[in-house]
Amino acid sequence: MIHHDNPFADDPDSRDPIRRFRGRLTAPVTIVTSGAGDDQAGLTVSSIVVVEGEPGLVQAVVAPTSDLWDVVAETRRFVVHICNDGHRGLAEVFAGIRPSPGGIFETATVTESEWGPILEEIGDRAFCTLESTRELGYSGLITGRIDQVDVADLSQPLVYFRGRFRSLQ
């Protein structure tokens, strides 16, 4: 890492107070993928909620201008991967803050599924079918029905807090 701070960040006094408030909430780091073949998209997403019930649901807040938004809307399927501390580099690639020559999927071992690309390095995943999309404020809300879940031994989750990826220890 060249800089300890983000050289492009706004001065703290001029930052949006709602964004600053949200930044004080610890959030899980996930990577959401969708699509197949040459039409794949993926994005690191920390604004996510899992709703228990029949059916279980996932709600993810993403930019409606993102490739992921478009591909999910087209395919109506997506995969949510929960990152652990060892996936920090992969999360940075899918967040667009670490370069990945050849594209974001070049840095991962990927298997295709009917829900979209599976990142083999990440064992905790939910396979979802799109229920709805809705634009909210500057963002969009993707709601998906959870069709299937893979659960691995996650002991060191990667979290997002105050603009950075962090471990719990």
C-alpha cells in the first residue's frame, strides 16, 4: 500500500454526515457475482441484510449504474460470497481499488453455476433468485430469494469499518 490514507478522500469536515454515520457501522464484506461467460459482473458489497423466513431473503445495496445491477436484472440470479480475512485482496479487486489485469475474475478460481460465477476460494455463499430491484436515494436495492446456501468454517470474517477492510482481531 502506497498511502496510509485515501489521497482522494474529501476533507472530514466536508463529508456527508449520513455517510459518516453509516461508516461507523461495522458491516460484513461480501462479493456478489452474476452472469455467465463473457457477460459476468461482480462487486464487493458491504451494505447487505439477510432476512430469515420462508423463503429467506438477501437485500443488497448497490449502485444502479453498476455492471452488477444490469447483469442481475438481466439474468435474475446472483451469488453472495462472505469474505474472510484471507480474502482482503480479492475484495479490493472486486471493489475496484486493486488492479486486476484481464478483469476482476482473473484473480479468482471461478466455477460457473446457474446463479452466476462461484468464487471457489470463498466457501460461505448464498445462491439467489432476483425478487425485485428498487432505486433508493443514490443507491439501488436488490432483493433476492435464497435458493441454496453453502456454509464453511468462517472464523475470521472480513469487515468494513470507517472506509477500510479490517479483521476482527
